[in-house]
Amino acid sequence: MGPDCIVIFRIAAMDMLQGGMSWDEIVELSKAIEAAGASIISTTLPGTNLRYRPSRPWCHGAPFRRDKTGARGSFDPGHHLQRIKCPMLPRRCWVDGDGSVSMARPMLADAELMKKAAEGREHEINTCIACNQACLDHTFAMKTTSCLVNPRACHETMIKWGPAADTKNIAVVGAGPAGLAYATVAAERGHAVTLFDAADEIGGQFNLAKQGAGQGRVPETCVTTVRCSRSMP
């Protein structure tokens, strides 16, 4: 392949499977991979299908914290992947000299993530909630990959909308994820939208979902939707 070809090797920073590799074995393997010529070692954690613990307790940047506390420098050169959903953590990694990171699912949630971050529009980023329902689950089921908080992901040529030929005054009842999504698209098309909800805060069932461990940022996609809607004429 030549010396200019980048070889990235993915490895679990924590196996978390019965009979799986121990931390010492993972470190030993990573060093052997580096010695064999890998350009970058990409570390991650297992998915949500583990059998011995409740699903989805991971905090943001979990493998990055594991790499640091377990053995600094064991993954060198390396970058970290897993629940890194916003530009703040990668920026902190660079400033602290702790290596680089990768972002995958967040690009499905918002393909303009990096552009918005570079332009100082981080408040407009549609946040990935790490649900796996339309990305990994669809992939494993041999379906087209998409995103729960961005249904147009991987369907951009099929799901299109432009300015409405006949604009209307529209009332949307219910400020949950579906109501917010409809209100946003209607506003993007030029309709005058008024959003109603019986609750004191927007979000609907997302406000229940955020009660789970590590899920406090779930409603961010709703907040981003409202911010963007309010900025529309």
C-alpha cells in the first residue's frame, strides 16, 4: 500500500464480555498493532447489547476516559470513539494533549456538524442521542441506515421539501419530537407555525427518556429544533 497509506485499526478499550480480553491483554495487543505499522489505533466500547448490565449507562467520551485512567500512552498514536456528540470534547482533548477523537453517528444526526462548529454555530447542531435505532439497528437488519433525530439521513434524494407554493397559518398541537419536527419543517417551508403543548416544557417523552443514566442530553435535539425555528422569518 505504500508509506503514505493510512491504516486505522479498531480495538475495544474494554471488552466487557465473559471470557473476553483483560485490560492488560488489550494494552499488549495495542502495542503489537502499533509495532506492526498501524497509523492510528481507534478505541471504542461495546454496544448496548451486553447481557450483564442495564442498557446505555455510558457517559459521553467513555472510552477516552478509560484510556486515560487505564494506561496513558497505551494507545499511541490513537483516537477515541464512543458517545462524542459535540465539538467541546474533541477541542478539550486537543488542548489537554490527550489525543484525537472520531465522530460517526453525530454526522448522521447533522451532516453540517463540523461546518457549524467552525462557524461558531454550535447551538444549531442537531445532537445525536446515541439511540442506535436507525443507524446500527437498521444496519444489522440489512435496512438503509438513517437517524432517529434526522430522518433525511441517507434519504436526502428521496425526502425533499422546498418553499410552499401556498403558505398557511398552522397550529401544531404537541411539542414532543414529532410535533417539533413537523413545526420546524413547516416553518422552513414558509408557513406561519404556532406550537401548543399542555406541559410547561417542550420535549414530550424525551423528558422521560432523559431521566436514564447518561441520557441527560437527550432533549438537546428538541432545544436545537426550537432555536432554529425561532430564527426563521
